[in-house]
Amino acid sequence: MNYSKERASKVLFDTQVYISYGAIIAQQKIVPGWHSVVVWQERMAGANGRKDLREMEARCKKIEQEGRLLIPNREAWMAAGRILNNYLSDLSRAHPTRERPALSHAEKQNLIRDVLIAVSAKQASITLVSDNKDFPTIQRYYDFKWSSGKDWFTA
């Protein structure tokens, strides 16, 4: 397993990676070169109490000061709208009545966040690492560098 600083410097970990590979990340002291404010928002939502939340906010602020925090800009939001429109259009074309699918609020929110993470990664010319099932789907509509966590952590 090659967890060199150089290799890690070219990636962004999705929230799912911190959940599934957190022990490896901590044990090997793997520091990804890039972070997404969207991932931090998801991680902060799952923080265990105010102390953890404050620590996470402080780490995120430090990463931002270092210039390693990706924050979706206007173009990222517009690209997300186009990608989601294409995805939903394809789903409606596949539906017998051609109706737009009724995704739950949670499904929409998860998909929006994942698209913003993918777009931000492409804008920064880095690889997104995740086993999240949404990213292969998003990749059908948007060309970005993506690696499964399983592949990245076993390479």
C-alpha cells in the first residue's frame, strides 16, 4: 500500500472514505492534499458533540487558510444544475409515462452534494476518492477523475 505524501497530495476524499477507511487514514497519517467544504459540512453534521464540532471547524479553517479547501463557485453550481437536469431527463425518458422521477428530498440533497464535490474536484484537476455509488453515475454525465476507495487504498 503506497500512501506517499505525493500520491495523497493529488486527491480529495469523499465523506464515505472517512467513514470506511478512517482507521487506515489515522493509523497511516494520510493527509489528502485537498478538502471539500461540502465534505466538511457532511462530516460536521455527524460530529459527536460541541467539542468535536469546534475541533472540526478549526481544522477546516486551517485547511482553508492553507489554500487547500475547495468551495463550489457559481460555475460549479451551474454545472451541477446541468448534470442533474441531464440525469433526471434520462430517468424520465426511461419511465413508461416519461414523468420526471420523484426523488426524495434526501436523495436530491445527497446527489446535489455529490455533484458539487465532483465538479469541485475537476475544477482543481484532482482525483476524487470514494466508494459512493453516486459517483459512477455522475461520471456518466460529467468527466472527472474518480477512483474507488477500495482501489486507492489497495494500490
